[in-house]
Amino acid sequence: MEIEITDTLLDIPATQWNKLNKDGNPFTSHAFLTALEESKSIGGETGWIPRYLLLWDNNGNLAGALPMYEKHHSWGEYVFDWAWANAWQQYGLAYYPKLVVAVPFSPVTGHRFLISMDNNREDIINYLHAAAVDYAKKEGYSSLHYLFPTSTECNLLQQQGVLIRHDVQFQWQNCSYADFKGFLATMTSRKRKKIARERRRVLEKGIEFRTISGEQLSSINMERMYEFYLCTIMRHGSQAYLSREFFLMLAERMADNIVLIEAHLQGKVVAAALNIRHDKILYGRYWGAVEEYHSLHFETCYYQAISYCIRNGLSRFEGGAQGEHKLSRGFLPVITCSAHWMANKRLTPAISDFLKREKAQVEHYQHLLSEHSPFRNDPIRN
């Protein structure tokens, strides 16, 4: 076996890479990651510098990989470590650059260790992690972070002495609902009336919705979606990580994974939400609107997506990071994890203690949220 660090996936055949991406997750597919690279959404001066770790077998075949990046800031990660950066600075140390194993700009749980073989998977994970740590030490990175790995991967990393961090996301679960009315029927009267009122306000404006995917998806749709994305960025004073070319490449390479929901009013598209589908899961990613309409965000981003999931038999809808407002709209709190290796062992005990206290707070937070469930009965248990 041979380890290689490369700054591009463009030289790796898609067939080789996708054999590692065995569950077909669109976020770790060759198409998605190379679209980020080719569109210059990562690389250059973006602060996301590809450092893909590749494992080659003796026959010259790709046996494993880590989607790894050198980071010069903590934007676009959704696992917030600004306080750690400040602690490093107070000690007269540099926190950046660091290494992250992640999908850029995507708070989506999935395999971070991409491995072609089912046998010896645990050994290969340990081998890849050891190789990543060796590289971090050799190049002088402050730390190595696995963002949104699976719980199984977190458990294996914890056995290797890696620190585990927890957080909460809000996810909608499909409990075999026949339709949206069936979903609403499981909620408390107050929450049911609130959602019905929000939907009615959008309907009374005369706004209609169109769901576009696969062959129906055009470059015009994605050009428009990019403009909506910029509207949201400007409204919140954020940074536009993604380029126009990235959106167009998604339409060209991953149309079957795209679920685009457009809001139409008097022949004009006034809002849109971009979702990405993986098998039985829908992921909400970006949204925007050219004008403000009461409850349009909730209808476009949540209720239309939930309706899509029910119609198509999807099991789950993940609406992205954060957002307590999702709870009253049928999204329940779910624990996510990340894993962190620190080069500086003097600071590791302090961070370990912080993470233990934070875990207790996260669990308490999840419990409090669960007590305010919008459902008459817990739909997961019933």
C-alpha cells in the first residue's frame, strides 16, 4: 500500500474514485468534489486547499481516500472552533493552517473514510487516520478535524485517542405519511394551525410551485438559482463561497440528484430552493428570493420539500445546520459528531475537558427540545 497526497482529483478517474464512494453519496462523489475544484469554489485564495489523501494498492488501484483540505480559516465548516483559534493565539501559537476531512460547505453526515473493500475496513480506517496524522505532523499543521463523519467512524477514531465533539441538527422523519395532511394530523393543534396558516398565506398570494429534477433541469434553472443564492448571501452579509460555474456543473453532472423547487408568481420565478437527493434522503442546501413574502421561506424550503419526500417515499429530510425554528415545523433534534486531533498536547487536556462539558450541554439541549416536540406523540416511537 502507498500513500499519496494530491492537490487535485482531476487526474483521478471518476470510476476509480466512485468505487470508494460505495453508497453513492452525492456529496463525496467525484462529480461533486471536482465541480467544487473546477469551478474555483475551492483552491486558490478561498482558504480551502485540496490535500486529498489517497491509498493505492500494490496493483495500482485506488483502495482508500480522505477528502482532506488545508484550511486558512474556519468558514464553511459548520463545526465552530473560533474559540480554539483564539486559545492558540493566546498561547502565541498559530491555529491556521489546519487540516479538515470534510465536504466543503456541506453540514451533511456521511462516510469520510472512503474505502473500496468491505473486509478489513476498521484496519484501513486506522491506517488512513495514521497517515493523515503523519502528514499533519510533517507539514506542521496545528490540528486535524473530521467534520460530520458517521457515528461508527467517530467511535473508531475515539478508540485511537481522537477527541469527539457533539452538536444538534434538526431533521424531518417520514413516518409513512400518506400525504401532507397525514403529517399535520400527528401534530398538536397549535402547531398544526400555525403551519396551515403559513401555507394559506402563500397560497392567497397566488404563488405556485414547480419541482424540477433530472432531464427537466436546465442551465437556465441553475443560473436563476445562483442569483437567488446571491440574494440570500447579500441579505445576510455573508460570503459567496460558491461560483456560478459550480451551479451549472451540478446541472450538467448531477441532474438526477438535484431537486429544485421554484416559486412562481404571475409568470415570474420569485424564489427557489436547491435540494440534493441521495437514495431515500433529501438534503436542503440553498435558497433565495427576489422579494419578501410572508411565510414563503417556510413553504419553499420546508413544506414543499416535505411534500416531495412523502410523495416519493423518502425516509428523511435534513434541512441543514442550526435553526430552532425548524422544531415547530416538524423537525426533531438529532445528535451529530465530529472528531479532532491536536498536534499541541499542552492544549489537548483543556479541549478534552471543554468537550466533555459541551457534550453534557448538547444532550441537555436535545432533551429540552424534545420536551417541546410539535407532535402529539413521538412519531419515532409510535
